[in-house]
Amino acid sequence: MKPFLFSAVSLLLPALCSAQSTPAEVAAELVSRARTGSDAMALIGSLTTDVGPRQAGSENEKRATAWAQQRFKELGADRVWVETFSLTNGWARGIERAEVLSPAP
């Protein structure tokens, strides 16, 4: 989720920054926008309910990628692309084991 939020903030920063803006002013503007008219909660809600868990290499990871591309386009991003990377091992369920250790084995 952090990369998504970082991407969303990075899209806003150029629009907020000007030659006269200090980092504190930009931060204050971001906080103000988040408190008064942000769609962040709707976006997060959509990602978590429409797509769900997104384990590396899973089908939901692919769905999340398509979801993010569509949302960025809807939000007006002029260039949206996906960076590819190799994933040697996707997530796979292993063998689970549990043992009660306390108060008695």
C-alpha cells in the first residue's frame, strides 16, 4: 500500500510546488487537502474490497496493477505505465504447524 500512497502523493507534489513554496507549506497544503476533500479513503476502500489481498505473483496482484492503472487515468495522470520486474518465486502456501507451549504443552 505504501508504494501506492507514495505514487499518489508524488503526483500531487509538482502541482503544489512553486518557486515560493517551502517544504512546510507544501506539507501543510497536502494535509489541508487530505482533511477537506480527499478521495484517499474511497481509493483505499476500493483497492481493499474490489481487489483484496495482493500477494506477490498472485492473480490479485495482476488485478491490483490493472486497478491502479485505471484509477490513475481516471484521476487525470497524463502518463501511466507499469514497470516490469522479475519474480523468481511467487507466493505459495507452505506447510503450517502450530504448537501450544504455554501454560502447558
